[in-house]
Amino acid sequence: MKNMKNLKEIYEEGRDIRESEIPTHWMESFNQFMFGQTCCAETNEDGSIKEFIYYGCDFRIWYHQNKEVIERDIKIEQTLKK
């Protein structure tokens, strides 16, 4: 399994974000924020949805609203890995 980027690294890249890049423990918060917002979907050949892709501008707003807790969690994870 490849090493996933953390939310801060993705935020700093300023790009659109795939659903698979959002840690599961943040999905409920992110989905609540995104309710009623627009996003894109990558589809399979049969037209079924493969994965949602969220606009970077929306992700950055959500990140900014949760920045303190996100960066605290990242710091804890990095400390535990040492």
C-alpha cells in the first residue's frame, strides 16, 4: 500500500481531492460540510460512480474550519510513529 498524504499536505497542494484521500474518521465531518455542495464523480465504463472528486476550493474551506484539530491529529500521529 502506498503512503497516503495527510490532509495538510493535500491542502498545501491546492488541488481537487478524491474521496479516498479523506481519512475515514474525517468523512462524517466532511460529508456534513459538503451537503448541498457540488462535486464531480469519476465513473466506470458502465456509468456507475467509481469515486467522488471534491473541488479544492471547498476542501480548503472545510480544512480551514477544522485546521486546529486536523493539525493536532497529524502531530499526534507523527509522534506515535517515532
